[in-house]
Amino acid sequence: MPVFIPGEAIFFLYSMLYGAAFFCVYDILRCVRRVFVHNVFWIAAEDLAFWMAAGILLFLMVFEKNSGTYRSCFFFGISTGLLLWYFLFDHLVLKGLTWILNLLRRMVHKILYFLSKPASFLGRRCCWTFRFLKRKQKKMVKFFGNRLKKYVRIVKISSKK
């Protein structure tokens, strides 16, 4: 018995694959949003960029695989792929990837904290040194100012004679 899969069935499978791939990428985007919280403007910009890219890629897929004609199997394939991804992998990927990204964020934070300790130490030492010099400067200015006043008085007295 020969194995024969009609072109529409292959196109349907491609559509399912694209639907699942798009939802997978959107899950990654959702994980990044959970870990690195940002405001509504950037969320809207990310969504706009994602859906524009998805639309262009879907158009290119339809153009390449089906000579640019939209058929109902295309829409059913995309929907089926999205739903399969959502019910089979969404929770696992979302939870696992969020955990991994949080772990990476904490590791980077600890590394940067560790690397910034010497700079922090030097900064505190410099601040202490500058405060010490500032206090000494006030005393030195007062001391030399008083001495300068004595010399100015002596010069004034000697110039009057």
C-alpha cells in the first residue's frame, strides 16, 4: 500500500508547526516579561513587533508553501498548533523558563554585586579621606589665615613707621 499524503495535509502540518512555534516564541516573551518587569509602553511595543513579525512570516509561509492562497486548512492548522502548544507545553515552558531566567538574573546580580564590592570599598575610603581632608583643610585655612593676619599687621605697623 503506497504512502501518499496530499499536499493539503502537508500544508496543514506546516501550519500546525508554525502555530506551535509562534506560541512558543510568545511564551518566551511572556517569561521575559515576568522576570524583567517593564511598563505598558514597552509591552505594547513588544507585542506590536512580535505580531508584525508573525504576520510577515505567516504570509511568507503561505506564499512559499501554497502559492499565496489562503485556505481553511491554513487557519485550522495555525489554531490547532496554538491550542496543542497551549494545552501540552505552555505551563511547563512558562514555569521552567521563568525559573531559569530568574536563576540567571540572580546569578548576574550576585556576580555584579561581588565585582562592585572593591569599587564600593574604594568609594567609601575615598569619601572618608575627602571628609578627613576637608576637616583638616578648614583647620589649616584657619591656622594659616590667622598667621597671615599677624604678618599683615606686622607689615602694616612696619610700613607706618
